[in-house]
Amino acid sequence: MSFSRRNFLIATGVAAASTSVLSACSSGDSGNSGENTVPKVSGSKTMDIPVGTKADSTGPAPEVKGAVTGGTIYSLDQFDMDHLDPAQIYVSTTGAITRPILRGLTGYKVDEKGGATLVGDAATDAGTMKDGGKTWSFTLKDGLKWEDGSDVSMDDVRHTFERLYASFITEGPRYVQDWLEGGAKYKGPYDGKSLDSIEIDGKTVTFRLTEARADFNFTLGMPGYGLVAKKKDTKEKYDKQPFSCGPYRIESRSIGKSMTYARNEHWDPKTDSIRNAYPDKFVFQFGFEPLASTDRYIADSGNDKYTMSIFNEVAAERIAQVLTNSTLKKRVLTQVDTVTYYWPINMTRIKDLKVRQAINWAWPHQQLQTIRGGASTSELATTILSPVTPGYEKFDLYGVTKKPGGDPAKAKALLKEAGKEGQKLVIAYQQSDNAVKQAVAIKNALEAAGFTVVNKQLDKSTFYTQIGKIDNDYDLFAAGWSPDWPNGYSVFYPCWSGENIGDGRSNYAQLDDASVNKAITAASTIADSAKANKAWGAIDKQIMELAAVVPDYHSIRNWMYGSKVGNVVYDAGNTCIALTKLYAMK
């Protein structure tokens, strides 16, 4: 998913998974003291995310110990969401904010420590696989209602997946569209045509795929495959206010400023094994830089006592103050993430390998880490895969370990060899105080290496939409990726396969290398997990040899929250704070 997608680990052809779930500190109700040392990404252990049983998929969700009903949970975050239509959701912050309103056929059940199990969400279980994974069936639960009290129907289920092919769906995941038989020629349901590979029999839907996908049930757990009410589908307009079948509904929205969830009175907890619904409302507030939100968390007054953040973490300027203060640190959820943040290099504009290599050699990794707040926030990256993702292979092609501040002399020599001294680079980054500081550091480092740099600041709410256009005017872009589900396929296919070049796709570098494409296709067919992981690690190195990207850092999250927010735990399936596990303390 662009900025930090779903983070799990599944071996190709294996229906069980694992992910990093290493909370150094959590809420007071989780049993952690908050005094543990900050975890490191390298060497972090992983935790299994198994496929649950039918019983695991049966609601209601287990009660949170000590939780109370009522009150309001607020948020303080930088920006609003550019998409709410589930078919357009491919960014983890958007996926996180929609967990209380959107439901899919499968989803992730979170335990009291943040561990996850794949279960049936709207479906009675996590699915039945046949033909080695080319056929999957799911049965819809009884009693599911939309926010107006109407039944969630099998027509809705069919429509949800058929509308993925509509021309206005440009930003979401493409897995299901690419895998369903007949999908290559299908144009969507709006002209009255159905897709034959989606079969309905009573309350059971069966999907026929072009290839065996033993992990298809994990794929359907992505927010991008949330259910859509056919009768309420307003096409492009659905993006502004989707219809809910979860425990909450959108009560009001002021785009760019705020969004309020109120209870969906037609949601039946007996149908939902994943979500609790303790607060009466969620009020999401946008337009707050991390420094402003962190200072409000530190002050902890008024409604801020009931406030958390989906995106904003502890500001770099306050990391030392917060993490060295035992009282403040108790209100921080620290979490190793599987995301790697990186800077794709536009291969259609920067075609010379030596120029791309020079960018990598000149990169100021250490300076950028310092701006972010130091080692408590991140670990320097030399690879596309995170160390906690299966398939990770440790290597360092551009001397980051020996010279973390960059090697301008090496970069300058490469530019001279290429005859590209003074090469102009246009760099796109998001609007935020911290991003500006990092952009200045990058500009200084690259200009010291002989480049001419122009920095372009883009609107945060539409950043990924802008860099996702094929015809853009940028040479490098700030981006990042976590596995959509746990394996190398969900990193390398969406982001680095030539098949995924197009407006709204995630191959931001527009890399279309025949040898890489062939390797991705071959690795995706390997059933043995150890052999598959080795192949994905080799592909990582192959792409880095092409210098198609500058890996920047692997993230360590530090989310702060108010003193009256209960049960702040990590959702390993959706790589975010578990909103539907929170409660407002009395």
C-alpha cells in the first residue's frame, strides 16, 4: 500500500502467516509497563498470524477487559483521506480510519496484545479453498445490515467485486481484478453485465481464479475489498461518504477539517467477531502537524485526554523528551513496522544507471534519521524488504553502513563518467514541517554530489494520486511500502512489476525490466516457502542493482495518546492502532 500498506508475512502457497508484533509499550490496560527499551528492526522476532476457525469468526468480539461504553474518542492528524470508497483504498491510514465503518468477507481479529488471526468478517469463516487455490468460496453471515437497516445481500457482494473493474476505480489494489477469470475483458457492472467467474448460490459466493492463490483469503482482508451497497453506489461520489455496515456510520464530514462517526444502530455485534464499539462517537480532526499534536498530548488537558492519532507520531523535536520521561512514555505505543520508506526514481526520466547509482551513493541517510528523531524512530535501510519480512536478505550495495552520511565523491565521479554533471532532479515530497527539513537535507547532499535539485512540495491529501500518474514531472518521490499480506509477492508485484505501470498504480518508478518481471512471475509460483523467500530476496538485490529506488529507512512507530484513552493496542493485520478496541475512560 503507498505509505505503509498492510504488513504481514505469508509464504506463497501457505495459508498461515506471521508478522512483526513487537510492542515496547502499550496502554496501561495491556499489561505493559511502558519501561521496555525501544525495539530494533533488525533481529526482531515475528509472530504467527494463523487462519482462524468458524468459531473464531463467530461474534460477538471478545470484550476488552475494563472497557466502558460511552463518551467520544478524538484524533489529531495531519491530513484528511483522499479516498473512502473501499475500492480506492490502498494507503494504510485510510484503511485504519475505515475499520469501524467498512467490513469485508475476511478480516483480522486482534487479541489483547495486538496479535492477529485471519477470520471471516462478513463471511462465516475465512473461506474454503479448492483446486489448489484456484477456487474459493465464502458464505455470508445472517443478520448483516447496512446503516439504513436494509440487508447486506449477495447482490451487494457480487456488485462489490464487479465494480472493481469500473474506469473510475484507479487507486486501489489490483489483485482480485487480475486474478478473476474473464477479468481482462470485463468493464464493470454498470452496463448490466456480470462476471461469470463470480458465482452466487444462496448465501455463498465462489470466485474462480486464473491461477492458484492459497493466500486469496488474506487478500480479501485488505480494506480495498470492503463491501459496497449496490443500491447506494454513487460511483465517483461514493468516495466522499461510503455506506456503512460496521458499528459506526459517517455522521458528518468537512473535507480537510474533520469527520465524525456515530453509532450504526443496525449493526448487530453478534455478527461481528472483530469489532467492539465502546465510544458513542469518533471525531477525527485534521490539519495538525506532529509537533502541535505532540504538545497537546504532553499537556493532556480537556478533550485531548480522550485523543489519539492514526498517522501523527511523536514529533521528532519531542522524541527525547517523551521517551526518556517514564510518565509520558506510558502513553506511547511503540511498534516495529514492516514498512520500508523509500524514494523511487522515475525510470522514464532518469534512464542512465550511473546517475541513479550516484543518487544512491549521495543519499544523506544519517542526517535524515537525525531529523526524524534518531534511532528511536527508524533504522537505516539498504534494501526494499524490511528485516522483519520473509525473504529479507541483508546487503548494502551503496555503502550506507560504512558512510551513512553519503559519499558525495563517489557520486560525483559517477556523474562525471556518465557525462551528466549538473543533472537536474525534481523531487516531490509531502507538505509537513518535518518533510521540509528532510527535503532541504536531501537537496544539500545531492547538490554537493554535483546535481542540480528542485524541490516540489505537494498537497498531503492527494500526494499519492499525484505521484501515481504516469505523466508526472518528478524524478524522485517520497513513498513507502509494507506487504499487503505476508510475502514478497505483495511487495514486488504491485510496486516493481512492469505489469503495474499505469495511473493510480504503485510502480511509482515505472520500472519495466524484462529480467525483473520474469523473476517476479517465477517466484510467485514457488510453493516451498523457504525457496520462495530466497527468490524474493534475490529480486530485492536485482532491483537495487538497477538503482531504481533509494531505500531510506525501516520504521519504528511511536504513537502518543491521551490519558483517558483505554486499550491502545496494535492491529497487526491492518498495521495501525486498533480503533475498534479503544474506549473512553470515565
